[in-house]
Amino acid sequence: MNTRVRSAISRREAIRNALMLCVAGGGVERTWSAELPASNAPLSRPIPSSGERIPIVGLGTDSFREDARDAIRAEIQRMHELGGTVIDTAAAYGPSEALIGEALVATGLRDRMFIATKLSATAAYDRINGEASFLRSLERLHAHIDLLQIHNLDGMDSLMPLLQKWKQSGMIRYLGVTTSLNSQHAGIVEAMRRYPLDFIQVDYSIGNRDAATTVLPVALERKVAVLVNLPLERAALIGQASQRQLPDWVSSIDVKSWSQFFLKYVISHPAVTCAIPGSTKLAHLEDNQAAARGRLPDAAMRQRMEKFWDARA
């Protein structure tokens, strides 16, 4: 048997085995935040394509590193205790997928968290590269992927048929595309119009509002869920606010920190399903998760927040 045939058979066997693992774990009823009293549970939003609700603040993991295993495990455990479920990672984030997979098994939370990942960015996309990246992610995350996304739109046309096949077979539950660049917002809009997407992921913050005019209205129109990356602009907004005091009037929306100010601004947009700020410290995670509770800004308050932020010296 030649090498190409053996390779094709191995891929088919790996996909079949992964599918069996997915089906075996698929019987667990997902009860996001069900163990918390209603008064303590975080706010949630529905995924338009299914109606399933997820908490409005999750966790981004592009800064996860090998030497922080214990901290990562503690952070994921604490997020679960606070009712958070959404964890976003990517094959391209170094050891992030493997560290998350290890933490989920160690904490017994494998079937209690909503796991999103992305296909690895490579120079040339084809069916073999796409399948290899996906199978590697399944192995690292222990056959638990709720949302699979095409990273930064790379290879979208060739990879999308694969994602649709994997969703139809039950290997993933949702599919989407991502970007963290304003320059790709037109591409995200095109993707929403061309493909039956469950999710998009886009950069949006009070300091970077381009998506509010270019992307989010189309997501509302097309009924596509929105994950927001960089809601704190990798902590740049926190740094810019470090010499300022929070205005007294933010108490009316239950804001007690700058992180909550920035996150509540983002998650109050009607198109946004969940924000995924990055965090590697428990104190930061707890502060971020607090933004998913209490009152959110209405349209008038959002304008007031924008005016206040834009007037900074």
C-alpha cells in the first residue's frame, strides 16, 4: 500500500475515532450555570441559530503559557464557580489548547464548559492541513469542541465545507469565522452573507468602535452570534485609564472598576453574545466576571460612556 493511501486511511480512522468520542460525550446534558441560584448567575444571551444561552463574559487564552499550569487550572475552576463557561483558544496559541484540555480533565469540567477553538494558521490550506489541525485540537481538548472557527478568515473557502461536514456529523456543535483586525471587517461581513455561520468573532471596544458600524448590524440582520475579542485591547484601555477616576454616575450600571466599565460597554451592544477578555490572574478573572452581573448600559448610557471616554486628556 503506498504512503498516500495509508495516510488517507489513517485520517479516516482518526476522524471516525474522534467522532465516536464526541458521540460518547454528547449525552451529557449541558447546564450552563445551573448550579448557581438565579440571583447569583451571570447574565446570558441566546445563540441565534439554536436558542442555547451562554454567559455574556468568557475567557480568552492567547496568553496561556506552559509555566502557568496551576494558575490556569485555578482560573478555569474559579470561572466555573462564578457561572462562566465560554473559553476561547486556538491551535495557533502555542500550548493553550493542551493546557485547557489538561485543566478540564483535572477539574472534572470537561462537559460543563463551552469550548471554542480555531483551525491553525498555515501557509497553505487544503483538506489535509485542515483535518490535521482539527484532529490535533480534538486530541488536545479531549474530543470536546463546541465551536470551531476559521482563524482570521485564512483559507475560508476551502475550509468551510469541512466545518459544515464536521458539524453535520456531530463532531462540532457550531461553526464560525474570526478576525482581530479592522482591515478584515469587510471579509467578516462577506462571510456572513455567503455562509450559514453560527458565530463570528471580531475586535470591538470603546476605543475601537469600527465594528459597531461595519460588522455588528449585519450580525443582527443575519442572526449570527458574536464573540468579542480584545474588549480591553489587551489591557491597553486599563493602562490608559490608570490615572483617571471612574465617574460617579457609573454606579447606576453597577460598575466598580475600569475593567467592568469597558466590558459592560461592549456586552451591552444588542448584537454581542459574549466578550472574551484575556486573563491569567484570578483577581482579573473575578473582576471581569463581575461585569456579567447587575445592570447594563442602555443606548443613552452607552453614548454617555463614549463621550466621557473620548474627552480624556
